[in-house]
Amino acid sequence: MSHFSEQIQIWYHNNRRDLPWRETKNPYHIWLSEVILQQTRVQQGIDYYNKFVHAFEDIKTLSNASEQEVLNLWQGLGYYSRGRNLHKAAKMVVHEFQNQFPRIFDDIRKLPGVGNYTAAAIASFAYNLPHAVVDGNVYRVLSRYFNADEFIDTPQGQKYYQALADELLDRQNPANHNQAIMELGALVCTPKIPNCQNCPLGDTCEAKSKKTWSELPRKKGKIKVRARQLNYFVSINKQNVLLQKRGEKDIWANMFEFPLVEGDEIDSQILKNVRFLKTLNHKLTHQNLTVNFYAVDNVDEISINHSAEWISLDALKDYPLPRVIERFLAEEYELISR
């Protein structure tokens, strides 16, 4: 075992957080946790992990659920393609892998929504197979420890860091090694103010000695953010609200929303027959949304799609809604505050 791996594993043994998915070798539970934790803080992820394990006790139960049930439980986590891929992958395991979660990296990698990192994590955590994980935390630890200026968002840079991670991996105990390096990045080698004084690698870290940690890791490109304006038309008739199902090719695919017109030009005839309610700003990773809400009494005045239906206000909790619509209903009507 290298000095690097030995030091981080000793540190991990004494400092690791108690997390529910670390107490199991069940690949279904480990896969659930890894998908949920993509783009999600650990504390929030714990609540959703527990909800999913309680609602779907095994992968077959998850496979048999409807997509609407899965998205409804996923609600609030964002990046809803993760929830849809979770459901598709469960069906794939049941039907193509005979209800047995795959045991080798290449088969795990075939599951929808599973990339190299997630496949390596599942393979090592569930089966102790020697596959090194490289996530945001690992990029940060490796780039600082070696003072490496390779970009982490280019194919060349990603191959470089993967090769480093593979070389450092404790092949006798890959699960513990992988957990340790990720935990070090999460708790000590943090993005803004790393706790170098309490780092087990502090004596040999090049970025610490050269005081370059704030510059690492390096990224070549910046995310391009698209601005969009969404105009929703809200019709509440007694104890029912008109909702329609969103398509499959955009944000919030297959979720439910009010009738919609996108863009900053709305037919003047429509505006004569509606009442402005409020505007909410909503940020996604690649999009900044300006969302306007209008009250409409006569739905014949607006364009609705074939999926539109009147839904009881009491049943709203059973429908997956975009977070911005949840916010609006909670603020304007004191509904759906979950």
C-alpha cells in the first residue's frame, strides 16, 4: 500500500461520517445512494435515500412502480433525468439481468444514468472490485496533492486524473480507499477554504507547500447559461386545477405544469383575458428562468395540449411538479408545501 493510500485510510477510519449506505454491501442500496447524491448535498440525500428504500424495498419493486410514482418521490431533488434513468435502470436489471444487479464494471456501466464514476463506486463499494473512483472531490484532492494543472473538464485531463487514481488505488481494499479519498475531499480538501492543518497528506501535498491550492483544480470552459421566459396560465375551478403533462424533450420531462406559453411575446388578446399574479426567478445549472404566472377564468382563451386535465387540489401531492410551480402554489395558495 502506498503512503498516500495508507494515510487517507487511517484518517478515514477515525473521521468518517456515519451514512446509511456505508452500512451495507447491497448493490441496490449503494446504486440508489450514488444516483441520489449526484448534484445533491449529503444531508438532503439521506432523507431521499431513506424515502426510496422505504417505498421500494428492492429493485423489482422499483421496476414495477410507475414513472409518475418515481418522479413524485424524486420531487425536490432536481435534475429529474436522474429519476427517470433510475426507473429505466431498474427495469433493465429486472428484465435483462434476471433481477440480479450486475456484478462487473462493464455491465454496471450499461445501466441508464450510470457513468464511469458511478460504475466504479458500485463495483468497489458493493463487490470490492479494484476500480478507482474519480468525482469532484477526487479531482480536487489529486490536482492539489500533485499540483497538477491539467484541466478536469477535458478528455485529456480526465484521462490523466483517472490514470493517477488508478495508480494510487489500494487494490487489496479498493472500497475503503475510494471512500477515504472522497471523504477527504468532502470534509478537508474543500473547494474554498481547505483544512490543510488537519489533512493527513499535508506534509507531502505540493499545492500546500507552493500555496497554489486556491487555483486548483483548473477548468477550461465555463458553462453557457441560457435565459428563458415561461408564462404559465393558472386556472382553478372550485377545488380543481388545470394541469398538463410536459413533453419528453426538455427540462422537467413528463412532469405536470400549468398551460404554458414560452417567450416574451404573448398574444395581446390573451393578455386582455388574464390577470397577472407574480413572477418567480428560477435557476437551473444551464438555464436562468423568468417564470410569470397569470390567472385565467375561461380556459378557452388559452392554448392547452391534449394531456390537460382537471386535478383535485387534494390530489396535487400525488403529481410530480417542477419546483418553481410548487413554490408558486405554496406562496399564492398555501398548497404543496412539502
